Amino acid sequence: MSGAATGDAFQAIRTALRTGFGVEPPAAEGFDAPIHRRLLSAMASRRAGPADRAVLLRHLLRREELLQGGVEQPVLLSGADRWPVAWQHFGMVARDAGAGEVRVRAEPWRPAWLPCADGHPVGEPAFAEEARRTFLSVAGDPFLEEMGLDRYRCVAQREMVRAVLIAQPGATLLLNLPTGAGKSLCALLPALLTSRNGGVTVVVVPTTALALDQERAIGEHVAHATAYYGGGGAEGDTRRAGIRQRIVDGTQRVVFCSPESVVGALRGPLRGAAEQGWLRMLVIDEAHIVNEWGSEFRSEFQALAGARRDLLRACGGPAFRTVLMTATLTEPGLDTLETLFGQDGAWEVISAVQLRPEPDIWACWCESEEVKVARVMEALHHLPRPLILYTTRVEHAEAWRHRLVDAGFQRTAAVTGDTSAEERARVIDRWRAAELDVICATSAFGLGMDQADVRAVVHACVPESVDRFYQEVGRAGRDGSACVSLTVFTSADLHDAERMSQHKLITIDKGLPRWRRMFEFAMPLGGGRYRLPVDVSPGVDAERLDMQGEHNEAWNVRTLTLMARAKMLELDAESGAGDAGAAAAPRTRVVRILDEDHRTPARWEQRVQPLRYRSYATGGESVGRLLDVLFGRRCAAEVFAEAYTLRGRGPASPGATVAPCCSGCPFCRARGRPALRSGLPVPAPRAAVPRVTDGELARLFTTGDVLAIFDDAWERSGTERLYRWLLSLGVRALVLPPELSGARRVPFERVLRGPAEVAFVSDRFVRRQAPRVPTLIVHAPGTDVPPHHLWDGGAEPFPRILFLPLDAVDPDTGQRRLWDVISCRKYMLGEFLAARSL
């Protein structure tokens, strides 16, 4: 029933429900709405329980009633064994309709224990799939055709794609763009463009699921395997070997992998690609986790900094660019990323931050664990699906899964940090296939997963930071439609959050002995670099886990990370081919010493202790802010804006002001405040690229930044030859005004249909948004020349070529011909072409 009206689809399901689905039930894949497919799938599945079907039926009925303007949409059901007896537990009313049928309708949920729920039934906008996120698309550049697109999702996406493409060799760009604005394209499109004639881009992702997602997304553009992950037996070995060989050959184009692979199994192939000049970009997706995870577990996220330095040293051609991408960047995260990746080559931060408008935020404190459990269970009987239930502890996630299964919710699974890779993959496959409606999870679930139709997130805990809460709530509503966030917690949950908010920054009394012990076995590598073992113990206390095995190694790695943040050392890597078949990084790290007093207590007090104080203060502030949201003391938008506003750090890092959004929170609801929505901001101007100083293009601009070419006939072949030549010299931006139409536009369109080089196309020249690259600005006959087109770049110089009709008028006087008064170097088109044998 694809493409059918919503009412027709509902009537088809209503008929199927009444007939008990008969011999040939409707096929789920024939329906457009996710809830239609999900309910039909549950009705056809033997693995679904009565509670699963009932809560999905509630979702369907609430959705249809809201879409029909509040008119009840009851259904008649047959087959009583498929349904629960206690309809009231699901917010539904059932009446005997005779002949073995039951008439069922669903009511809004107004729990007395949630403040303001009486006037604002919980979850109604989510049931209705109310559209809340909209981005204003803009015309695309010609090279977007590489991905089968003709428009950018928003201006911010366009600016970031262009910034990556014009970045200097060896530069690092940090892209801060909200979910839904098309962050992935900012890396994948440049990866494809720069590998047309050979090349490799490495995209580091946090999970295998995300690597497979990205592989699927780019599959129609790249013929070979692109996701590098373990498992798969002999077939998997062959696939991985093929990727490693193509990396060395420069034919891999793009590879999605874990940080463990970059510092382990792919280390040798990547170095070989760098030496041959094939390495184009190193991309770290979800880059905020370098700070969040790299200090606590999976230290390889921060070891990437050392691997990058080694690869940069190995480059046999222009240095590769590093691109860090995130949707949730905080000041501590920015500090860590700049420390680790901002010290080699140019550093630039480009931000366009908008808070998520999708969630309605609800919260309730409970006096006991028993009350909390009862209220969460009530919520799970009423809220839309699919739904994620978050806890802080692994054992709590498993306990909730058992509790839900016992209550008849069979389409439920758990994912935690203890879940095996195989089980996680199975759960994710079922989740995506709409065979699961609820995931009970810790924060280990959901990162980077673009499951578009999640409608609710419930926290049966208090996250340890505003950032974690915001990210987990953001797992819902990724399709831009309304979702619901509910947090139900006790005082014990508050204590857990406060304890966890204090990051595991090692004390000086413990850190300095660890460092001295590692340095005792340091092997000099030259240039201030040393290879250190991270499996040595600072003591022999058998009762202390942090002196044994993996716990001890984790604390040693944290010590090195802390010293790097304190600028006492840099994380580095050892030059060499590495072991192409290694399954994991060796139990060593390479560092470069920056402070000769690195072993003295006084230096640790001076450099390390302030970091620890700031970390504790930041953690406490974050929990306090989150409690302001949950207890309704402040608007959620105000709190989230504080968390994600970035201070300016100079021209290359101008900071980020957050566009606030709040669709409903405890504070605003209690005061009757309307929804707050703001549009996605345009990124601040980027740092200027170096002036063109050599080659034919530079010789055209020996007397300034502007060159004018006039034409009185608009010779079609001449304009086409001119643009092709300028493109070959390095002109990268073209401004074609809307007034330039018909035959006058044809020469430019013909060239742009398949340019050999990247070219940015705009319909107007905006100084604050113009790419800092050599630019050709075309003026249509009979139109005014804006004064800023003649502007002398000053502190932001970049070459501009003006293509002007001979009758263009001086914008200052409005009378004299521009040809007679313009002060820059000027030519007639014919003269210009003849002088260059064009």
C-alpha cells in the first residue's frame, strides 16, 4: 500500500484486525508509516506477546485520532487470545461488541504523578509524528552529482563541505554540525572527489554497526568493501586482506574502521599509503568521544593522535587533512581535541549549532525504588514505539529486560558494554528490521546509529552529565519529528550521577609513580621520542585492582593522557611498517617529551593539579545543570545552550553561539511558555587561505586582489574558453547571478556539467560566506555592480576576477562607465584571450 493515503492504510489494518488477519494478512512492507509496518510485523510474529501488540495498537489508535483532528478511531478486534485482558493498563477502553468481537479505543495518557500532564497529555506530539526540524536547502555545487544530489541540506552543510575541500595540506578541521544537517556528507563527498584518480580516506567510527551503516550508504559509489571489522571466518579474512592491499595500492578510496584498527592491523598499510602519497584524509566521526571514551576506556581513540603524527611524517606527497566531526561539542571536548590534533598544521573550528527541537522533556523524582519501577512500567505501557530505556549500570539494564519480558513485552532486548559483538549485531539487526520495540541499554548503545523513527527515550536513572543526557535523548526523533523524553529517578540515582561525574583523573600521588615506572623502561627513539610499556605496575599490592592486568594498563594510559593534556608530553607513534595482521595495538605507547622536569613533583603540582580541579568543577557543574532541567528550575534550552556554547579562541576558532530550541520542558510547561524555535545559524567566516604567490594565476594579480575583464559582445566561445582556462589555473568559485540566463549562461553551464576540478557555484557574492579561494564573479548585462564586488580584501585577501559587460556603471556615481574609473588591472575579453593564445 505504498503511496496510499494514510486513511486508506488505516482502514486496511482495521479490516485485518477485525477479521483476525485471515489467511493472507497484509504484508508489512506494503505500508508507508513505521507504526503500520511495526504492528503488522508483531501480529504476524510468534515472538510477539500480547503486551507488544497492545502497546503498538495504542500507538496506532492515538496516531490516527490525532491525524483526524481528535475524532476517536476505535477498532473491532477478533481473536481474543492475541490480546491482553487488562486493556486499562495500556490506556485503552474495551467494550464487548458481541459475536466474539471487542471494540477498543485509546485515551490520552495523563499520569497524576507528572506535573502538568493533565493539561499536556504525555507523548501526543510523538504519536502524531509532528514535524519539528526543518532545514532550508540550498542549491548544490556541480560536484554534488558525485553523490547523486543537486542540493545541500542547509547552508551550514555547504560551507563545511567547501571548507574541507579548500583546507590546506596537513590542516585539521573540526566540524560541529547538528544531527540531521548532513554531517556525513562533509567527509564522504570530499573522500570520493579526492580519490577519483587514486587515494584513500580513513573514517574512524566508534562501532561496527556504524561502519556497516556507512558502507551501505556509500555502496553505490564504491564497488569494493569499505567496512573493516573482525569476524566472518575465512571470508572475513579475505575481505580484510583485500582492504589492506587496496590501501597500499591507493585504490581503496574510503575505509571505515575502528581506532584499534588504525593503531593496529591497518597501521602498516596506512603508512605505506602515506609514503606513496595516497592518503587523502583522516576522518574521526563522533569526535567528541575522543574526550569521553579515550580517557576512560578504548584509549586507542586518543592514541590516534600519535598515529596521525607518524603518518604525517611519512607522507611522500602533500600532507593529508584531518577532519573531526561531531554534533555535540563541549568546551572540555574542544580542549582535548585541540591538544591532541591541533598542534601539527593549521587548526580550524567551524560550528553551526542548533539545539534539537524534537523532544518533549518530562521528569519525575520518586521517593523509593519501588515507586520508580511502578512509574516506569506505567510509562512503558503508554509511550510510543520504538523506545530506548537507559540505565547507568549494566545489571539494571538486564533487570529491566527481564521485568519487561515477564510483563509480556517479548520484543525487548538489552545492549550494554558487556554485550558481545555477535549478540550486539543480532540485536541491532532485529532493531532495524522492526522486530524489537524496546532496547534496555546503558550509554554503550546508540552512538552514531541513525535509527530514524525512535519515538521515545526513558531514563530510569540520572546521567552523569548534561552532555550524556542530551546525546541519549537525541537517539529519538532523528527523522525530525516529535519524540518524548521521560526521566524517572530517585535520590540514589542522583548519588550515582554525582559519583560518576567526577572523571577518573588520576591523582598526583598515584600518577607520578606510574609515570616514573613507565619511564624507567623507556626506549629512546630519537627526537625526544620514547617507547614506553603500559603494562608495568607501579607497585605490588595484590589487593589493588589498579595494579593488576587490564585495570593497571588502563590507569597507565590515563596517566599518559593526563600528561598530554598538561602539555608535558605528546602522544606519538613509532615509525615503521608495523604488523599488517595484528589484531590489537601492542602494550606500548610512544610519546615525545615536552617538559624536561616531567618526573618532579613540583612540575606535576604546577601542570597536572589545575587540570584535575577544573575537571571536578566541570563535572559538578554538569550534574547541577541537569538537575535544573529535571526539577524544572530552568528552561532546558538555556541549560543545553550553556553546555554547547564555545568561547572564541582566535580567527581559526571563532566560537559557537547556540540557536536555542525548546518544544516543552518542566520549567516552561509550569509557566505556560510557548515552544521556542530558532533556525540553524550560518557558520562564522573561515580563516583565509594563503595568498596565491606563484604560477600563472599569481602573475595576473601582481597589482592587487581584483582583475576585471570586460566584454561588449558576450562572445559565447570566448567565455567558455576563458572559464576552462581559469579553472585549470586554480579558480575554484564561480558566482553566476540569476539574471544571467538563456544563451548567456550556456557556456558556463556546459563547462560545469563535468569539471575536471572542484568548483563552487553561487548565485551571489556574500563577503562573509564567500570561500577564500580564487573566484570568478560574472555580471549580467543591465544589472548593477554591487560596491563590495570591487572590495580590496585587506586582511582577508583572495583573488577575484570580475567578468563585466562594457556598459557596466560605476556603483559610486551611478553615471560613469566602470571601465573608465576602475582602478584595478583591466582587459577587454578579446585582448585577454589573444594575449594568452586562447
